[in-house]
Amino acid sequence: MTGSQKLAVVTGAANGIGAGLAREAARAGYRVLLADCNEPALARTAAAIPGAESRVTDVTDPIQMAALADHAEALGGADLLFNNAGVMTTGFSWEIPAADWDRAIAINIGGVLNGARAFIPRMIARGQPARIVNTASVGGFLPSPLMAPYSATKFAIVAITEAMQCELELLGAPISISLLAPGPVLSEIFASPFGGDAHPATERFVETMKEMTALHGMGADEFAALVFQGIARGDYWIIPQPETLDPFLQARHEMIRERRRPTGAMTG
């Protein structure tokens, strides 16, 4: 460990939100350890961050995640962990192949759980203040047609993260948790979203989402700066784009309270 400089570990760090978080962590004075399964993209991102280290890691593999945590311990231990890796799968829920459902669950949920299993015991043993940021989505509050695997897994992360926060409080551990819920951010998440043959309705949906993101999406670095402002405040809920959540969440709560059936709108 170099002096008292803190270490940030970022999964899903090869591009998009993860790469932005890694760059912002370095700007904030952290040493950074980047992890991703995309080796070429990971190497490019790490090379652009002075002093960054990287480790090719499949977040669905508990052994690889434990090795990432061991590497972090060799560097002095993770002070900040971003469980950020995630994938998008689109289509009619009953037509999406089982393998694609399993992949979404393994990465979007399993990656967070494997990160917790690997890092939390080591953080507790160190006994020093640390923070874990789990990436959900505004889609973890607002289900959408044609992206059920994403909605379901991000809903799960909202629940898991709340449970983790309460469990760490029960232990009196000096570890804080944050739930990160991005809105549209410029990334590659819609680059390969199809499982099997895409229905024309799915293709239109994905093109619409790409257009909306291109028009209204926030840059990854601008987004990451807002995330670190939330971390500095000690926020549990880190929602950098509240305008993409709050009015729709209120409408969803009203729908549930009034027992109305969902409609085809993305906001429920």
C-alpha cells in the first residue's frame, strides 16, 4: 500500500459507467483496481488511468471474485467497492432463451452477491471504514416490457442492497452501503441486447431506447462525478438523475395503492 492512499475496486470497469467510476475514483485520489471479463477493453481503460491496475475477472465465478478480493488485500484492502457489472437482455419474457435469462441473473445478481461474499468478510476483518456501492437502475423501481430480465434482476439488487445495509448495522460493522440507480447513461449496454431471434417489436423498442439515450443520456464521467458527490455525503440512495425516477415512481405507487393493472408503458 502506498502511504494512506485508499483503494477503489470497480467491476464492469471496461467501459460505460464502470469506466467512468474508475476515472473519477482516480481523480478523487484513490488507487484503482479495475475488473472486467472483456480483456482488451479493460486493458485500454486501465492504460488511460495513471497507476491503475486491472484484473480480468468473471463476476459470476466466486473463485475469480475471491482472487480479486485477495489481490485487493495485497494492495492494502478495498476501501470502496463498486459492484457494477451488468448486462441487458431484451425480448418477450417467454421467448428469451433460458441461457440468456440465466446469464442476466448470474451477472446482474450473482455478480453483486459474489462481490459481497468476497469483500465483506475481508472488510469486516480489517475493521476499517469502507463502502460498497451496488449498481441497480431506475429500472429496479420501474419495470418495463421487453426487458424483463433486466427489470427483475435490478429489482432484486434494490432488495439485496437494503438487506445488506441492515445486516451490517446488526453487526455494528464499519461498512456503509449505497444503492446506485442510474438513469440513461451513454454506454454500450444496448449494444447486444437480443437473445435468440429478435421480434420486430423488440427491435423497435431497442432502437427507441438507443435514440433516447443518445438524446438524453448523461456522459459516464459527468455521471460518475455525481456519484462521488453522493459518496462524499454518505448517501445510501445515490440517484444522480432523479428526474428519470421520481415522477414515475410516484405514479407507480399510486397504481399499486389503487390496485390498477399495469399498462404497456415503461413506467407501469
